[in-house]
Amino acid sequence: MSTKRVTSHDVARLAGVSRTTVSFVLNNVPGMQISEDTRRRVFEAARQLNYHPDATARRMAAGQTNVIGFVLRQSHEQAFADHFMPQVLSGLSQAASAQGFHTLFEPIPPGDNSGTYLRLINERHADGIVLSGPRSDDEDLLKIRAEGAKVVLLGQLPDSDIPFVDVDNVGGACMATQHLIELGHQRIAMITNAPLAYTASTARLAGYRQALTLSGIQSDDRLVRYGNFTPQSGYTAMNDLLAQELRPTAVFVASDTVALGAVQAIRQVGLRVPEDIALVGFDDIPLAEFMDPPLTTIRLPALGLGFGGADLLIRLISGDEVNLTQIILETQLVVRDSSGANLSIRK
Amino acid sequence: MSTKRVTSHDVARLAGVSRTTVSFVLNNVPGMQISEDTRRRVFEAARQLNYHPDATARRMAAGQTNVIGFVLRQSHEQAFADHFMPQVLSGLSQAASAQGFHTLFEPIPPGDNSGTYLRLINERHADGIVLSGPRSDDEDLLKIRAEGAKVVLLGQLPDSDIPFVDVDNVGGACMATQHLIELGHQRIAMITNAPLAYTASTARLAGYRQALTLSGIQSDDRLVRYGNFTPQSGYTAMNDLLAQELRPTAVFVASDTVALGAVQAIRQVGLRVPEDIALVGFDDIPLAEFMDPPLTTIRLPALGLGFGGADLLIRLISGDEVNLTQIILETQLVVRDSSGANLSIRK
DNA sequence: CTGTTAGCGCTTTCAA
DNA sequence: TTGAAAGCGCTAACAG
């Protein structure tokens, strides 16, 4: 602070070599035959002066920032509603730092279409971005792609060749529904996690229908309701379902958070989970395990999503030949009590 | 991508001025009298060429990165266990971007003492850091401070003059306990959020005792148990308390997550919340509202914590005269059903 | 009011 | 095996 910054020049002088040599030694540049003695002197001088190369200058010279941007296009509340995003972020930065990259965290205020994240690329703050919550009406995304920027999406955009990493929503929903079918249920309702404008929502609904079809069960739209991220929406939707003349014996709720409200609604009319109505959730939020009853649900590879996104992006940046740029990660069924699986065993 | 990068030189040429003028115009440097005509020509040229100043070069020349680092010293699981950190991060990046700063997200793998975050400063990746989860045995922290780096802590370090922003844990715990006292309870137990090695834990315990003392209630260590972040720990602790010869009539659990387990334990022995045992939590996690019963708890200014941290740091970086560098933010009592407040009214 | 010029600290080609 | 020198793109002190 008080003293001037130590530069490679200082190190060179102390070691009695040129700055070039310092750079070669400290960066361990391959193909350079430098005498053991020189090498040692350089290291010693650097240590002695407490020298640290200036990242900015290095970027300047290298023409690369070694930074990836993580752009959150969703509202923050929504993004972090389900404990999912922190894990994604964790995986992302893990993968990044493993490859010597840093992570710039860039949430976009909802409704901000002023191209905030374009600047990340245009002004070269980062070498590329991982974009969470892509929307098909995002003009910035098209623009940025057209300019050849490196972008990886977390989640899919229909009919697009943009590289992405996503979770297998269809497969997960199918697995959840099949689990209920295997337990003997025929009249299975579904509550979505969100309105169908969200692709994840559509995909989960598709998985539910797929499972029914595979088992020869007629899917019935009167058994489908739409959630909206919150427990309240689950409560409302479930009440609606319970008012049906022919009540479902099981329900697949495509979000644990929404399921929370659904369970409440079921209880309130004096029915029990899973004895009267079996329930499977989706997401495996940390609290799913501690709900009453503990929730059978679908676990998503959140860490893997972030890790995969960063990894893919960095390979794109590095110019590696990447053969697979659209990746879908498998989900996992976690059986607890709410589906009644343990109940059947007990009998 | 394909074509070479557009530089201020190109803009200057097209506008028929020098690079200096371009810089002055585009940065709107005060005190420069530039003709309206020139100004317009520069803007036009920049627009036409789709010019964007290179952040790296700019940093190089300015000697400042306009980046703050957010360093997470806790384990990720722990950091994000309670929905708190995402909000902090949100507030942080809001404050940062409002002042033209970007946020570098830097989680430290637990047990990593290799000075990973020292490099953030030493190599000038950032102008300063906000450090979450500081520990008194953190040598890197002392070192970095000694070198004059700008650091703001989220949370306190006893007997230190390092700038920090923290939540009023003592006040919050006191408020929670007083709420129970006001409802007529005398025999009030407490379960901490974590072992006492954590300063937040100690502070909350202190607040609990303070409230008792203020009301002339003898505090009794047999009524204090230690949680450990998880519902399980709350379950165990509560069971332990229930086994006492003289059962408490109320319990203050210094973490909503831990409270979840406590409620379970109470239910399991056939008692009701709040009729038999009143309960107040801490943190106001999003699910607190949807627990059964909805949890009375203490809300923390998570967004404000992050915002305040970034704001303070940036003022420190800018060299502003900052008179108050140790900030404590107020908490808020959120009354729901678990404390029995609404119950009393009903009667 | 505008242009010249000298850095910022590093990498890397080319020559010695 | 090592060194000299040319950038990277921008800012800002100083001249004009």
C-alpha cells in the first residue's frame, strides 16, 4: 500500500536476470531450458520481495481474462427459492477455480433489458458466460451469440443450437409418476411447479403423461393443476383437486416447495399422507427430509449442473474440440414416506 | 470475434479526433470543454463501430479493478443451509453494481489454508474483499490486513478493529425471549443454533440470558442445549429438554432449521405447539411461514447485510472518510403461531 | 479546446 | 540460455 508495487522488473534486478527470464521461470514456460541456478535465484528473489504478478497486466498481455461470468436472468427470489441455485453456483465456481478461472457473479435485475450482461462480454470482463434462466425472447442472447461470444445455458431453449446443460425433467417426472403407479395407483393427479411458460414445467408435465401412457393409463386433464413456485399455489391447487367428484389416490407435485402447500391442504380436509393420498415431490430441497411426512421426491444434480456448465464453457473458451455441447443430467428418485412405499412394505 | 477488436484508436480516426478526445468524451470527464459537434461525432463513430472500451486496459491504466471479491470462508453447505447467504449475495452485488463494481465470487474450500484469497488481493483481481464467516484463527486475514488491503467482515471478530457489518444477534435473541416472557412464560429453555465456538451462537445465548435477567428470571443452565445447524440436532436437544423433571413451558431455538427438529420432538411425545410448549425460532427462513404451526421467529436483514458490506467496502476503497466502520443491523420479531401469541388473543 | 506522449506490468517474438 | 524490444488498449499529465 504505502510502498510501490513490486514488479517483475524488481525481481529481475534482484535476481540479476531480465524480466523475460523472470516471466519464463515463474510461469514455468515449457520448452525453455533455464539453468537450475537461474531458476533458483528467480524464485528466491520473488519470494524475498513478496512478488505477485499483476492479474490485470497479465490479462492485458495474454488477451484473456480467465474469468467466467455467471448471469442470473431470473428474479433473485425465484432463483434462490428452492436451495438449488446456491449449489449450482458452488459447482460452477469449483469447476472454474479448478481450471484457474474466477467467477463473476452477475444477477440481472428483473425487467432489465438494457443489455447489462452484454457488457460483460463486450468490455471483456469475462471470456464467456454461463446463463441461468434463459428465455426465448431474450434479444441480448441472440445478439451476443451473433457476435461469437461463448455462452452456455443452464436450462434449455427450444430449437436452439446454443450449448446447454440441463437436468432431465422429463425423465425425473416420469420416474416419480412410475413410482406411484408401481405402488398400485391409477388415479394420479399432478400439480406443476410453475406455469407452462416455463420449459421445466412443460417438461415435467410431459414426463408425467409419458409414465401414464407407458402403463396404459388414460391421462386426464381434470387431474392436472398448475402451481406457481409457492406453497400457497400448491395449497390452492390441491384443494381444487380434492373438490373433484372422483378424488385422486395419489399426486405428483413437481416441486417440493409447492408440495408443502399440497400436504397442508390434504391434512386440512382430514385426510392422511400417504394413507389416503400418496404424494411425490420434485427437487429434493434440504427440508424435504424433515417434512411431515418425509417427502419422497426427485433429486436433481444441482452441483453437477453448475460444474458441467462451467466445464463446458471453459472448454469452449479454450478452443478445445467439444463434440457434445448439449448435455442432459440424470435425476434420482429418493424414496421416503410420503409416497407410501414404506407403508406397503410394513403391511 | 473474427475481426479484430475495435479500439478507441479506430473511433478517433473515424471521428477525426485524437484518442484522448475519445476518452474524454466517452468517459464524460468533467472540466473538459469539448464542442458539441466533436462530442456528437465521437458518439456517432463509437456507435457505428460498436465500440466498447476494454475493461482490462482500463483497469491497467486506472490502477483500479472496480471489482470486489466476496469470499466465503464457511463450508458451502453451511453457508447456504438457511437461505441466508443467497440474499446476502444479492444485496452485495446490488450495492456493488450500483457503484459500478463487479462481484467476484470466491468460495474457499473448507480446510483450505493455502492463502487462496490472499491472491485475490495480491494479484489485484479485486480492490478489496467482503469476507463472510471470519475466524479468529485466520492467519491470512491478519496478513492481508497488515499489507493494508481493504477488507470488510460479515460477522464479528472479537477485539478486532477490522471493519465489519453484522446482525444484532444479542438484540434478536433478547427480543425473542422477551416475547415469550410477555406471554407469561417463566420456565424458558433455549437451544442454540450451533456450538459456542461460533460467535453468533454465543451472542444469541447472551441475548437470551439478558432477557431473563431483565425480567428478574433466574437463568438456569439446565435449560440450555446446543444445536448444530441441523434439524436432527434440534430433535436430540429437545428430547433431552423434555426428559427434565421440570419441563419448560417455552423454548427459544436460535435457528429455524434446528427448530424444525425440536417441533418434531415435541409432537412425538404427544405435546402440542404452542399449547403445551411455546416456541420461537430465529432467522425467518422462507419455510418458517409454512411450517406447522407457522413459526414465530426473528427476521434478519440479510439483504441489508450484503448491501451494507459492499457499500462499506467500496467507500473504503474509494478512500472516502468513513466514520463508522463497525455496523450492527437491527433484527425484527415476526409473530406467527408457534409462540402462542395468537392463541392468547383468541381466548 | 484538442493532440502528443508517456506510462500501467506483463508476455512473447526475435535476436544474440 | 538469456535479453531487448514491441505491443496489449486505455488514461492523463502536459503542451500547444
